[in-house]
Amino acid sequence: MNTIAQYYILAGVRRAVAAREAGWKDLPARIVEAGYPDVLTRVGLDQLHSPKPEVIRDHRYIRNTEYPTKMLGTQPPAIEIEQLGLPNQGPSIPIAQVILR
């Protein structure tokens, strides 16, 4: 059975939500694993889990994330992720369920 890896977002929930809202299927990511060099790659939005249940659509989100991603179509900096289910991770939800307020 071939399962798709799932990841916990360490940094970049706003960027992932902006990519989702812009209709993207994937975005740049840096996989972080203790004792190993970071791996730069692209990950599907369906592989991401957020520690935040919601993102506020405030001036910071609009100016720094939504406008460059959705309006200009530019790639955001890579988000930081790690394998889902590692110790010390809090609760998380799939990025598709994160509410944009």
C-alpha cells in the first residue's frame, strides 16, 4: 500500500492558507528533521496539517501573504514542516479545514 506522507507545519500556516485560497495544489517547503540536513521540496496542500485552527485575515495577512501570493502570483518563502505524529507536536487539523476569518 502506497501512503502519502503527512506533515505538521512548524512555520508558515498563513502562507499555506494563502496558497490554498489562491487555488494552488502545492507550495515550497523545507522538511526539518533533527540530525539531518533540511530538505527543500514542494508538498501538496493535502499533505499539510496546521497547529492553528484559524488564520486572521488582518493587515499583516493581506500585505505579507495574500497580496503577493494571490494577486501577484509569486511563490512564498518555503514553509517549515516535519513528519506528522512526532513527539511534542500539539493538536493539528488538515490545512483544508483551517478557517480564514
